[in-house]
Amino acid sequence: MSLNFKNFIKLVERRNPNEPEFLQAVTEVVEDLIPYIVENRPDLVDLNILGRIVEPERMITFRVAWMDDNNEVQVNRGYRVQMNSAIGPYKGGLRFAPDVNLSILKFLAFEQVFKNSLTGLPIGGGKGGSDFDPKGKSDTEIMRFCQSFMTELHRHIGPGTDVPAGDIGVGGREVGYLFGQYKRLQNSFSGVMTGKGTQWGGSFIRPEATGYGLLYFVQCILDFNNESIENKTVTISGAGNVAYYAAEKAIQLGAKVLTLSNSQGTIYDKEGLTFEKLQHITSLGRNLSRYPKKYPSGSYHAKETPWQFKCDIALPCATQNEISEADAKRLVKNGCKIVAEGANMPSTAEAIRVYEQAKIHFGPGKAANAGGVAVSGLEMSQNAIGQQWPHEKVDHRLKLIMEEIHKTCVRYGKEPNGYINYLKGANIGGFLKVAEAMKAQGVV
Ligand code: NDP
Ligand code: 2IT
């Protein structure tokens, strides 16, 4: 069997028409994998592992009908993409946002396979969600939607089959309603979801894990280059779960955090954010424009992203394709030395080329934001043995996992001139474990 990049991508494009995000994610991975396996692993070429890994094992789409507060019947579409279960049950978040479609969920599920493998834990890859828009909905509308969503999803998931969690638009509240409905339908209290409340089966540090893990990964990059994070300037996009805890940990480690943002605009505080300022931002909800009223060192930039501001480290933590080629050029021109992704695929393919040409350090999402799902994996372990580990233990394990991921990236991503291509390292390192498992389990 022969394997050639152009023909492979053509085939993926033909089989998945009109799915630009999925194609982008696949291209980003197989660009690194094809040369590697053709040279080093002809056995994997013969078994058509790549052809199999880009095909979801199962995809479920379903109707979600629910009643809004005006007693009108609303209809949304629900999805679960069960991508790969070679190394463990499908694992990955649920996203509720109006732009959710199959292309976005397939790209997220595909990335999740490599990310979950990198954590070293026994978890396969999946992702799901709905085009439901939680913004502006009442608490009871959110609950009714979650209950209706889970009424269908419950028959496809389970603690040994598929374990969902949160993502954009799905946080602790939604996980609670989803879990409650699953428990009621199955008459069983189980570890079917992660991100649960710490009173009822959740792990300590899970809410913080993605943002904290991101900063631990940045620390690894800096250590590797004999540098420290202290007094480095950091720009962060987003103001949700990942962005908030990334900012908190960056401040704790002595960095100067200059921005947070949402889909409406960006806060820039030239004196840097503090814990108190972060709390105030939380109290503003989505109304970030009110920030300068309380903190005059801050300014608000409507409809703008953080990437125009000078920084040492940029941490995109909002959504896919939020850094364009022009943004990347501006970051490099302004002296940015590290881009590490809290979000999934926030850099366009063109932006990544700019980073690589400028030889700045680029931590791709599947490595840099793996802390969230890693602690989800630890939550599954705790549920399986009926225990709850203390904060310190979970945080310590999170740090060790991020350090191991960094080592894997260095091992497979080091180029002859010494530059660490973290993307290549993460792609190859994440792939090999899944590929070996698929090989061992026969042609399925
Ligand atoms: P949240 O829903 O908590 O927050 C999302 C934030 O991003 C909000 O501030 C939101 O602004 C902003 N945002 C969302 N969509 C857009 C958009 N189209 N343009 C600009 N801003 C946008 O989500 P999370 O923090 O959980 O997720 C953020 C990213 O991190 C996602 O890419 C997710 O896949 C990834 N991730 C999350 C993990 C987790 O554990 N939660 C784990 C690993 C990765 P607004 O309110 O205005 O929409
Ligand atoms: O993108 C991600 O890794 C997540 N949204 C977290 C998934 C999880 O199962 O914790």
C-alpha cells in the first residue's frame, strides 16, 4: 500500500465535503504523520491506520425538542461524534453554541484522540454538543434543554463507553443537569460525566485544570530555554473557564496579564490584572465594556481581539481560528516569543506557518490544553474506586502530566537545528500509542 499526502487529503476531502474545520485539523496532523510513518513505520501504512483514524467509529445526530418559557416548542440538533476508542472509552466535551455543526465537532473529536493519548491516560476521543445557544436563556430553559438532550444521548454513553464533559457553553451547571437526567434514566449513580460538582463525584481542580495546565506547559517551554515566567507580559483571549484560570495561574506565577476578551471586545489593562480585578471581571458577566469605570488603568476595545497588543506570551483561550495570518505577523513583529493554545485550533494554518518561520515557540492545543481532559481522566479514576483525592494530589499529577507531554513533544519534535516543533512532536507522540493499540486489536 502506498501513502501520499496529496492523494490522502483529496480522499478525505471527497468523503467529507463542506467540512472545512475537519479538513483543516486532519491536514495539520497528517502533514507531519505521513512523512514520519512512510519512513519509520511501513507496517502502519500497510494496515491503513491513517485511513481508519480519520473515520469516526460512530456519529449520532438527534432531535432535541424542548419547551421555552413562553410555552413555545423549540427544536435543536444534538450530536455525539465517537471518534476512536482504541485506548479507552470515548472522552471529550460537549459544546452548546449556535455555530455548532458536524464539521466543528468532527475536528474537535479528531484533535481529542491525539490529546487524550498524550495525557498517558486510558481515554479515547469523542466530542458532542448542540446548536443550542445558551446565551439569554433562563435557568429553567437551560435545565429543560439539558434534560431533553440527555434523554436521547443517555442510550449511547456510559462510564465504560463514552464519558462527556464541558466545553464552550457547557460548565458546571449544565453538567449537573445532564448528569441528573442520566442518573434518573439509568437508575444508577456512575462516573458517566466529568466536571461534576466536588460534593457529588467531581474532582478537585477540574474547573481550573485546563488553564492551570496551560501555564504549566508554558513553564516547561520557558524552563527548557532557561527562562522564567516572572514579569513576562501575557495576552489572553476569552473570559470563560479556560481564560479565567489561565489568567489566575499566570498572575500567581508572577506574570503580567494584560488582556481578557469575549466575542464583543477586549479589555486591556496596562498595569496588569490582579486577582481582585479578575473577580470584578467575573461579576461583569459578558459586559466587559464596564471594566474601565472601576479600573481606569484599563481600556475597552469593542469588536477587537487582543492580538494587536505587545506581549511576550500569547494565550488564545476562546475559540477556533481566532488568530489569523495577519494577527500572527503582528504578534511576531511585536516581539511575542511563545504562543500556547488554551483553545482548540485557535490558530489558522497560515498563522502556524508564520510562527514556524519566525521560529517562535508554538504549543498547539492538543498538547498545551490537555490538562482539562487529563484531570477528567483522573476524575474517572476517582469515580471508579469510589474515592476523592485532595487538591494537592490532583494538582501535582496535573503538573507531572503536562511535563510528560512536554517531553513527548521534545522527543518527537526536535529538528536538526535544535528548534522544537511542538506541533509535529504532539502529532507523532499522540498518534503512535493509538496506532499501536489499533494494530494490536486487528482490523476494525
Ligand atoms: P466558555 O464557554 O467558558 O468560554 C468561552 C469564551 O470564549 C467566552 O469568553 C466567549 O465569549 C469566547 N468565545 C466563544 N466563541 C467565540 C467566538 N466565536 N469569538 C470570540 N470569542 C468567543 O468555554 P471554555 O473556556 O470552556 O472554552 C474555551 C476554549 O477552550 C474552546 O476552544 C474549548 O474547546 C477549549 N477547551 C476547553 C476545555 C475545558 O476544559 N473547558 C479543555 C480544553 C480546551 P462570549 O461569551 O462573548 O461568547
Ligand atoms: O477540549 C477538551 O479537551 C475539553 N473540552 C475537555 C474534555 C473533557 O472530557 O474533559
